[in-house]
Amino acid sequence: MLSAVVLLGLIGWFGWLQAVESRLDSVSSPERALALVVSRTMDLNEAVTRLPAWERRFYQLSLTEGASDLAQAIAWYEELVGRSDDPGVRVQLAILEGEAGRLSRVRERADEWESEEAPLPAFAPLIRTAYLESPRASETATEPPDELSEMLPNGWFHDRLVIRLATHAGDHGRLVATRLAQAARIDPLVRAIRRFAVVEVLVLVAGLLAVVTLVVRVRRDPAAVRIGTAAVPPPWCGQDGAVVLIRGGAAGVVLMAAFTLGPGLFNVDHPMLDMIVVAVVGLPLILLARRHLLAPAGQGVCQGFGLWPAPGRWGWLALSAVALIGVGMFTDLVLSLAGEWAGMPAHWTEWFDEDLVWGTRVDVASALVSAVMVAPVLEELTFRGLLYGTLRLRLSWVASAGVSGALFALAHGYGIAGFVSVFLSGVLWAWAYERTGSLLPGILAHATNNVAASLALLWILR
């Protein structure tokens, strides 16, 4: 009961934070981060317009959405303006609105800046000249002020404003220089998205072939996909499983609090600390499961959760993992398109990782090990091996996968789009565990999903 109180306290605290805190609070420098995200997104849109028609159409379906990306960026900046006093944020929003053709809003902002503190008044004539068809007769500013490089570092925002001003002034030299700088920044992005697209297509094709192969083989022999020795439903009783989940979860909460508060009290700050915390917090649950659930049945962790393939099953493990990865990637593409169509895209803070974007090499290594190796193993053991397995003692696989998948998605704290994506992944990996008797296919698919997300950040944002 004490463990349940501790665990419920964590859940309540987590829910309270989600309700009262802004998503921007999860990023230490949201102004800098959003400027980078939007600048690179707009650069990608610019890069795509320079590609052949067939390639442009492919990227428009899978990567960028042009006008919708611009509208999304404006919405994110409007959210940030309400929480930030940085004048650069307001200038960047005005540029976005000008590029989107929202000229009435641009005019209103320029008029408001007249009575603001420096440096905003210096940007009012600049914005009018760049975007309004008829700026005031006394205002035909074409020379950027000294504050431009500070408020708009080199990037998409800087280039768009300078290009419009240079075009208005007929300054061919500045126009050419800015476009050359823009091309130098965009060309590496084109190469990056092409590499990413090639890998994505190869994975989708391999996943489709793997699914077809598995379907044909299972029709001949339903037991062909059995990879591990895990029994589903498991050999323990439901009450024991619930007790282990509650006690292990509570012990993890206590360890997390100790690791969070301890380094702050003793001024300890190391890039590897977060990875260590993620690994150690999950250990009590695994140790309790081994002692109270698996040992009485004469099993170890590897045997009880199918963490080692049966003899001759390595090939089927690879085939199953590739199939899950392909299906998961296809599902994410469909959800992304559906989210754009429904006007519910994922919020940028859900996938932005400061360690990967700005961290040192040690920060990047720690973040990758945590996301690609530690988290997939611990989360699959917890949500599929223990939670799904315990629910499966009383419920059908559909109900068990739905409940465990929903809790898995809620634990990530994402919005609607992110929740649906994580939920469907959890259901898919639970089904794979049921059919294969092993957590390995789900672990490999989970790790690959995290690898793809991490590489996208490294290739495009870093």
C-alpha cells in the first residue's frame, strides 16, 4: 500500500505538471531552439523546391508541407511570443507572417513597435519596406540596422529579410551574396534528406517483403514465428504481477528522486548521469520480477521474457524485427499525413533534444546510448513483458495491448499526435510478443525507431 501511494503520488505529480506547465518549459532556451527548428524547416522547403518534380512530390508527401509548415511555424511563434520578452522572437514572427502574406498583421506589428523600447522601433520601417506594398513615404529603409545580426543570426530569417530589402533597393551584390550563403547552407541539407529518404525507402521495401514472407510461412506453420521461450499468458498469478509492478515502480520513483536531488545538492553535473539514472531506475522492477515471478517457475529473465532466441531462430528474429520496423515506419508516415490534414501535428518540443542538437560529443553519446540501448530494453520489459503479460492473465490480447499501450503512451507525456503514434507502436509490439514468445523483435523495432529520430535531429538540426 505504501508503494502504491508513492507510485500514485508520482503519477499525480506528473499529471499536474502536464496540466499547469507549458511545453516550452521543457526546453532551456526555447527562443534559440524554435528559431533553429523553424529556420531548418523553411530551408528544407526551399531545398525541396529546387529538386526535380518527382523527387519534390515525394518529399512533400513524406517530409515537408510547404504552406502548412509556415502556418505551423506561425502558431508556434505566437505561443512563444506570449511567454518570451525577447524582441527577436517578435521580429521573427513578423517575418513569418510577411512570408505567409498576412500583411494586415505585419502592419499592426510594425505600428505597435513605434512605441516600444529599442531595438524594435528600428525594425518597424524595415519590415514595412520588406513586406508592405506601400510603406510610409518617409520610410524606405533598405539598410539593415546594426542589431540585425544579434536578433536574426545567419539563417533563414536573416536571409529572407535581407533578400527582400536587397530586391527592393536593387542591390544586386548583396542579393547574390545572400543567395550564395543560403545555397551553402541548404546544399548539405539536401544531401542529408536524400540519404534519409533512401534509407527510409529501403526499410519500407524490406519491411514489406518481410511481412509477405512471414504471412506465407505462418499460413503453412502457425508456430514458425516462435522465436523465444516466453509464455503468454505468463507463469505467475495476476496479484503477484501487480505487486511487483507497484513495488518496482515505487522503488524506481525513490531512486529517481535520489538521483535528481542528490547531484544538485552536491553540485554534481556529468553528461553520463542521465543515462545512468535511466538504467538504474529500472533495475528494482527487473530484480523483483526475477525473484518473485520468474524464479518460482524455474526461469531466469532471459528465458522468462524470451531475450535469447531458440536454436535456429536467429533468421526469424531478424525477419520479424524488419517487419515490425517497416510496419511502424509506414504507420508513422500515415499518422504524420493524417495529423497535418487534421491540423494536429506533433508539437516541436516533443521531439527536440538539446543534448543531440547542442551538446558535446559526450552528451550526444550519452543521449544515444540512453535512447537506443537502455530505454528500449527497460520499457519493453516493463510495458510488454510485465504489464502486458500480467494483464493477459485476465484479459484478451486486444484489451491487454490496448491498456498497456495507453499507459505506455501516457508515460511519454506527448500531445494527441504523439500519443497515437506511441500507442499504436505499443499495441504492435505487444502483438509481436504474443506471437513470437520474445521481447527481442519489439526491442529491436523500438531501438530502430529511436535511432531514426536521433539521426534525423543530428543530420538536420545539429
